[in-house]
Amino acid sequence: MNLGKDTLRILSEKALEAAQKAAEYIASYNHKDLAVELKQIDADGGQPQGGASEASQVVTEVDLKSQEIILDLLQSTIEEYDFGVLTEEKADDKSRFEKDYFWCIDPLDGTLPFSQGYQGYSVSIALVSKEGIPVIGVVCNPVNMDVYVAYQGGGVSKNGEIWSDDKRPGDNYFTFINDRSFTRHEKFKDITLYVNNMAIECGYSTFKMLKQGGAVMNAMWVLENRPACYFKLPKEAVGGGSLWDFAATACIFKEMGLPVSDAFGNPLNFNQKETTFMNKTGVLFYDVDNLNCKAMLQKFIK
């Protein structure tokens, strides 16, 4: 089954409705009243399903309710089109390997900043083909209810209006976006200094850093703070984000004609069989005219 452009548009509208409903629920919640728990050890006996980091292990009742809202609203599409489902707060049922397409859902990315009252959390929904290609990407930011929608061949909209790469901020600064966990990386200072120096050499007058968001908003902040880059280095420890952390934003970047790859410059596969985790490959999102982010990243990969 190949979904045509009109069908993808209709499905993207359904995903938008689900993301907005979940985001409205999230926005109504007072983070001070949250019951925060750690995820259970996975069935294979290793790390919790989210990975090894503190951020990936945190789960709240809001994650679970948001997931329920999304799945309820998408259920009719699952039945009509025989879609599989991969979502963060449920075990991988492997349906993604059997179906032509599957919904790839993060009901609340950035649970840690959400639970601590910081911005940087979001709802993320993607539709991914069996071949691992995201064909729909929807992101909703519960803080301001900004919503981003993309589908294959349909471009990108922000809050219902066409959003293109030529709509860029005019300030002459470069933004380096990373996860909070990256500040504890052994090479954090070296990498930050190198990126700073490279940005100055390329003519940017100011260097700034954002380091509080989840993976989804970090990627979207690349687009909101262009020129900018966001990457996660490969590592041995389980984690590094999962398929649901990057599928929707990868679709958005692709429809804007912007590069997304692993840390080695290879295309990302969003239906890999070995694991949902991305720690072996890392990721790279960027929108920069004259700074070679791929070459820069190679200097720090072991």
C-alpha cells in the first residue's frame, strides 16, 4: 500500500487533532502536582524502555494520559489503513515490521523539563513507512500551542501557514543546541569551544547555547533559531534518543529541504530492527549556510 498525497494530508490533519488535544491536556496540568516515577526495566533485562539517562527514565501520569488521548483519536486510522503503532509508553509490539506504515508517537517528549517546570517539552507524532521513512510529522508545543505539520510532498506549515526555509531570523548569531545531559559529557567544553570558534570564523557575531529541551523541541529550535545545529554523539550506553524522538522532526526538516542524518552523515532509519535506540548512530539536525557541521562533528566521534 502506497499512500497518496491527498491521503497523507488527511492523515496529517488527524495527527494534528490528536497532538493538539494531547497538548491541551498537558498544558492544563500543574507540574507541581505531578507524580513522577521511573520506567520499568525492559523485557530484555537491561535498561528501562527510555534508556539510561535520567531524562529518559522519568515518566508521569501525564505521559500515559497523553498517549491514551492520541491513540483514541488515531484508532480509526489504525483500523481503516491497518497501521502499526510504536509509542514510547508501551512495549514495542513489532507491528511496525509487518505493516506498510506505523504511527510513531512520543506523547510527551521532554518529560524531565516538564516535571521541573521548564519549557522544552512537546507532543510528537509521525507516520513512518515500513522502509523507515517518515511521511508525516506533527509537533505541538504545549507552552505556546505552536504546531508544526509536514507530510511527504506537502511542505511544512506552522500554525496553519506555510513555513519555508527562507523565513529565517535576521540576527547574525549562531545557536548551538544540546541536551542537558551533554553538559556532563567528557568533551563538552572542548566541543563547545570548537563550535564557538568555528562560528566566529564563519562570520557570526554572537554564539549562544540552548540546553534545556527534549529532543523534539531541540530539533524544532534549530528551525526557530537559525542558523543553528543540534546533534547527539554516538555512544555505547543504551539511549541516545529513540525512533519516536526524531521521526516527526526528520519529516519536517526533509520537507523544508534541510539535512538530517546520523552523526556519520548517513540517512536515519526509523524502522531499524535491532533496537529503537539511536545511541550507536547519533543524530545531526542543522540549518547553517557556511558552517560544515558534518565535518565538525567528525572531529569528536571516537
